[in-house]
Amino acid sequence: MAQNIYDRPDFFAGYSQLERSVAGLSGAAEWPLLRPLLPAMAGLRVVDLGCGFGWFPRWARTQGAASVLGLDLSENMLARARAMTTDAGITYRRADLEQLDLPEAGFDLAYSALVLHYLPDIGPLLRTVRRALVPGGRFVFSVEHPVLTAPVRQGWTTDAEGRHAWPINGYLDEGVRTTDWLAPGVVKYHRTVATVLNTLIQNDFVIAAVEEYGATLEQVAARPEWARERERPLFLLVSAQAPRSDTNPA
Amino acid sequence: MAQNIYDRPDFFAGYSQLERSVAGLSGAAEWPLLRPLLPAMAGLRVVDLGCGFGWFPRWARTQGAASVLGLDLSENMLARARAMTTDAGITYRRADLEQLDLPEAGFDLAYSALVLHYLPDIGPLLRTVRRALVPGGRFVFSVEHPVLTAPVRQGWTTDAEGRHAWPINGYLDEGVRTTDWLAPGVVKYHRTVATVLNTLIQNDFVIAAVEEYGATLEQVAARPEWARERERPLFLLVSAQAPRSDTNPA
């Protein structure tokens, strides 16, 4: 089972105070880039892998989703998510994404925000998600960008002219990275961009769009202290699609 | 027209001495990762965009390619390529990839090695290449990795423990980068991974595989001084495919 960092009191306390935890999707800086990757939600059966406080399930329902299944490993997260809605169209369930079982062709959209970097291997989950999607269904997700996760010691430096720079090393050596984000000893897994995309392709997904989030010029204008968040990509966003027909054109 | 750096005597002299110029494909460190992206060559009509000294066209013919059209902007490169073969199945032609014209559905495979980063915009070329491919045809290419091209000032540094690191900045600001590789004032263009992949997708290519070349463990064992070439990706390699049928499944 992946490290259940969200149920550690120090981490949970810190996470609960993030803008994305308090304000929801509009408090997530990458949401303006992620939202256009999503299909029209009306009538869709949606699963949210790592739903946290349930901001996405609730938003999906306001957009007309037929139903949303929110999955999370953290009882703390699920308890708060359940307390924030009375919508019978939303179901929350505890699940370990490393041993996930989903009904075959039961969903039109799978969504996952900033969760996959906690998994040592994304292959089994992608296989499960692919089987759980109808033909033409989509998997839209964000993950910490490999440029962010690669360094053995993460941190900003400055170049010869005093400009912020993000030193990378260890890029080709995939595996565990331990960082002190919100709490000491948070375990994440570094994977290359190639591994993320090829694992999708090998599991019969078609890559529909790839985005790399860093602060937009508008965000920097509103918050000048975010300027360095354009120096390197922070999150990798992907829209992948199950082929529309099961007949293999090869 | 793109900067014709290969016809500048200082650059050409330096380039001519690179291992990849002297030994050909086997002297290109990324070839072991690029070759598996190529289809079986027997009977294929091939175009090489930026063929240089013609190492790839000659190799393609040894593998049974029906014909190879080698294109390059540099008269120096083409002259040497022509001098190195008498094979009537290979044609060399001077061409500016920014204003390329190719026969529609005239090729089974388009190939391009470390050339696209000289173009300010890859959209028009990808459109041309897509139209030049038969259904199911492939475009296999390498390009300097965006992690390599991003920094305003490229260069290695060391982290707090003395380990090599490659500081990145400017990643989200695409455009001109001037470096002093082989000669001063070499103009290349930085693009994000997302832009490379999305421009392919928007031009009706299907992403078949993505690789990120850095030194392999075997290469480091043979040449310990290459160890730092695993710290960050050096080249981005892509295999993209024209859909097999012109009927749009959407």
C-alpha cells in the first residue's frame, strides 16, 4: 500500500490550509489549464481517483455529471468530503489505488489530480482505468512534473545573473524521492515523461493532449512572487482517450 | 530561412569531427534508443529531413528501403553525402524545411535527427510531413530535449553534495536560444515537450512512443565520464503515426 501521508496529522494539518483545500478548484493554480482538457460533463459517469475533500466530484455534479464515484485512501479526506455534500449522485469509497477494482466499461471519465506520483508503479492502475472506461472515454490527470520530482535534493538556486533556476539531476533514475513538503519524509516516486506517456500508450490509451503547468503571465501579473513558477514546469497534465472502437485498426 | 549554421566554416569544421560525423549512426549515442522506434525498413519509401552526411539514407538502404530522399539546407553536407554513395536508390536535394514541399502520400517513413530545434515553428513542417505520409506511415525524429534547450545560460553546476546538476530556467518561455556549441552564436529554438507533442496531435498524428535519451548504464560503464549524461535528458525521441484509415473515428 502506498504511504498514507494524508492521514498523518502533521501533513493533514498543512494540506488542509493550502489554497486548493480551502477554495477548491479555483484555488488550484493549474485548474485553468486542466479544465479545458475535460469533456463536457453532462450525463457522464465519473470516477475521481484520489478525490481528497471532494471538490472535483461536487464541481462535476454542478456541470451535469450523472454520477461521481470519489475514491481516496485517506479516511480523514473522505470524512470531510462526505460532510461537505448531501448529493445522492456522489459516492465516496475508501480505496487503495495500488489494488483498485473497478467495473468494466463503467465510466465515461476518470480523473485524478496530483495523486499518481504517490504510486511506485502506474501500470496496474492504468490497466484498471482503461478497462473501466467505455470506448471513447477519457482519463484526464495531473501529476507532479518529472522536472520537479527528478532532483535528489529539490530546491531553487540562482544562475550567474541572479535569475532563479531549478537544478535537475537523477532524471533517468526513476524511483523513490523523499521530500519535506508540508511534513518531513513524504515519499513520492519520480518517473520520466516518457514512462508516463508510454505506459498510457502500452495500455491502449491514445494521447489526446499534454500540458505543462507553470504560472501563466496573468497569474504572475496578479502575484509577482509567482514569477519563478515560469522557470520550470510544475505539473504535467494529460488527457488520454480509450479508442472509440474496439476493433484494432492495426 | 533558418540559420544555415552548417555552412559556416567554424561550425562545419567542428561538426565534421564529432563521433556521429565520423562513425555515423553507431557513433550517435542515442541511436540504440532511436533505432527500435523505426519500422522494418524493407520496401519503404523514406524521406530524411536534414540528412547531413547521409548516414541514415545509406543505412536505410542496407536495411532494404526502396528509396531514400535526403534533404538538407547545407550544400557542404550534401556535397559530402553525394560523394559517399553511388546508390541510385538515394537522392539528395537541397531544401529549406521551413518552406518544404513534398508529394502527397509519397512516403512510408519520414525521419529527422536533431534538426527540428533549428526551426522557429514546427507546425508548417509537421503539416507537410503528415500529408506526405501514406495512412499508417510514421514520422520518427529526435530533437534536443526541452530540458536542455530551456536555460537562458546553459551549463552544468553541482548540488550541495557535489553531484552534477543542470539548472533550468525559462522553460515556459519558448523561442530563440543562442548557444556557443561548436561555434559562437548558434541559434536554436526552445519549445516545451507539450508543444512538440500537441503540434503533432493537432496535425493528425498519433503518438506511438516517446523516449528521453540520456546515457545508458552500459554507456556509462564503457565511458565513466558520461555519468552526468544520466542526470538530465539530452534528446527527446518521438515516433508518431499517421492514422491507418482516413475515416475519422470521431
